[in-house]
Amino acid sequence: MSDHKPGRLVVISNRIALPGQTSTGGLASAMQATLQERGGLWFGWSGKVSNNEKLHRVSHESVDYATFDLSRQDHDEFYAGFANRTLWPLLHFRLDMVDYQRSHLDGYMRTNALFADHLLKLLKPDDILWVHDYHLIPIASMLRERGVKNRIGFFLHTPLPPAALLIVLPKHRDLLETLASYDLVGLQTARDLRALEDYFLYEIGGTMRKAGRLRAANGRRFRAGVFPISIDTTLVAQTAHDAESLEEIEQLHNSLEGRALIIGVDRLDYSKGLPERFRGYAHLLERAPELHRQISFLQIAPTTRGVVPEYRQIRKDLERSAGHINGMYAAPDWVPIRYVNQSFPHSVLTGYYRNARVGLVTPLRDGMNLVAKEYVASQDPENPGILVLSRFAGAAFELPDALLINPADTAEVADALERALKMPLKERQWRWRAMMNVLENHDINTWRNGFLAALADVQTEPVNSQN
């Protein structure tokens, strides 16, 4: 490769983190750092619904930000409809919750075309484009149709289900074959990569070429690879250490009165396995009465996507379950479960993690789950807690020294909780050290640098090769 300066990085995602906004997500922190280092543009939806068709532009330091509003129809069909009621449940293996409507697919494709039209006005010939997540799967194909020849990479933050599930989606080929318009498709785990390869090879007539490249039936070739997203390990560890002096952490510590804390932190989403988690905890209380008054479970679950009926229902179910558990087991001086529907600053959360003997992360399916990694990074090396982790989170591939469980098995969840609570210090220390080694060697910088280096190395396809 030549030594010339790489082109401007253009990050494209459904939502973006504007200057001054508080954002703790993995994507936001990784993209901010990357764009600030090399300069670039972050482009996406403003989060607003209006009939204003103009682009909103703002610059901060070396980064340009460009957003646009969605109309009510585009929001309802693209975002609330196809993205969150069709693709999200499908990608998380929940066929029973897939709500497919042709109008929603039409709105999804129309809105992706709108993204492409706006973006086209902003691109430079040597820009490198990095598209994020399931909201924008077909945008590369639409950019190619508009003559864009730049390198374009795509990263899927969610799991990718097996081909046998993907083909359940009506008109799946019209959507998923557009992935071939990217030069590089990044996935979280080897399991996700196998699902993508199986789909192209066995469902839509693709072939495997040299160096792991896939050739779609339309002739276009692209590379797919595994790039597990991670955290800023050093920053999280330092933040957790510094949090010990915060008033909120002192208040939590005092409220525990010496009890061991179990903590869960998740978006309120049916993919996170929260009802199953509550049942597993209740099973522990039922069979281990000696732990009563000795433990406390804090579940933080900020509400999201309140317009989607399934999310309103899960909130009601969890409130009922938490009330039932407390009604069964609480004492005048002890509440077994603290269920909170609000967000906390990242600095406070890391302090909560550090004070928790057990991190309980039990999604039914998750692309990665950065809470698991942040819990580990937040621990006190001298007295670390133990991570109880679903086998179906992407993080389980990298953190085998956690206590891995099937979240649907309430007895297995209870077993792991009891084992974690009673685990000797020496075992907790060596398990933590093994996991921390992984996170120190594969942090957020490793992820973004690895993806961008792979994208730079991919031999680009002539645009007309997809025809």
C-alpha cells in the first residue's frame, strides 16, 4: 500500500452523538475518538420528526456533523416499523415477534434512499465510508447506483441469525443481497460470520472466492470478517476507581449494610432476558433461604422505544414480577430486588459495577453486550466480583472465564448466582485477571483500527461488476 494520507472518514449511522450530548454507547465513544484523530464527517438522522428537508450542519474541533429530520411517515415506517418491529426481532431470533408489513419495507427502502441522496451531496472522492447497523443495510447499494466508487464498510452490531431464519423474512433477498455492495462487512462473532456465509452460499447462489471473499449471485465480490466490538478498557477501569469518591456510590454502599450486591444493567428490551433473570433470582431465594438478608439485586433498566407495544408490555411484566418477588421474600429491613427504570451517568454506573459482587448479564441473544465487558473492567483487582454471562451474548466468545449460563434455565441461573456469591477470593481473582487480559489486549481501539485497516486492504470492486 502507498504511504499517502488516508482519506476522510465518513461515519454513517441512524443516530449520532452531537457535540455536547452525553452519550455512553460503545459506538459513540469509538466513533468520536476515530473522527477526532483523523478528521471526518458523522452523518445520520437528527432524532427529530418534522417536514424540514434541509441538512443540519455543525463542526466541532476536527469533526463535521450532518443530520436531517425524518417525516412522520418515514419515522413510523422506517424506524418504528421495519427497523424495530421487523428487523430487530428477526436479528434476535424472535420470529414470534416479527411484525412484517410491506408498507414498512417500502418506507425502510425509501428512507435509506433519502439517506443516500443527502449523503451524496457531502462526499469527496477519497472519503472512506463506514456504515453502522441494521437500519442502513441497503445504503451502499443505493450509493453505488448513484455512482459512488468509494470504499464502503458495514458493521452489524446485532447478532445475525442462521440462514434458515433469515429466509423467513419476506423479500429477504431484495434486502440482504445488498450487503454485497459493501467492500467489507464486519460481524461480532464467528457464529454470525458463518450465518452470513451460509446465507450467501446456500440460499441465494453465491460462491466463496480466494482470501475469504464472497461472490454474490449478481457477480459482486466482498469480504466479510469478525471484528468484536469492545470498550475503552483503561478509561472504564480508571472511571470506576475514581467513582469510589462519588456521593452516589457512598449512598449505595451504605444502603447495602454489608450485603453482597448483584447488578444488572440493560435497556428495557425483550432480547435482554429480564423476565428469565428475575425468575432465576427468585429461584435462588426459594432454595437458599440462608442468603435472605445477605444479598440485594439491583436491576437498572431504562425504558426505550416506548412507542412499540412489546416494550410497554415487558415493562408491565417486570414491574409485576419485581413486586411479586418482593412480596414473597421481603422483610421490614430488607428488599430483595431494587428495580429502577432510569438512566445513570456512566461514571456512576462504573462505581455501581465496582461495588457489585456479581454482574448478571443474561440476554437471550446479544450481538456483543458491552455491559459485560464494562463490569469486568470496573472491578477492584484485589477483590473482584464475578460475571455471570449468557452463552448467547457475543461477549461469551471472548470471556469464557465468566460463569456461562443458559438464561432460559432458571435453575442454572440460580446455580451460577449461588456459586458466584460463595466463590473464594483466589478463584475470583484468577477469573478476573484472565478476562481483564482479554479486554486490555482487545479494546475499542483494537476494534476500530482493525476494521479500518481491513477496509483499507480490501481490493475494491469496480462499480459495474454488480450488474
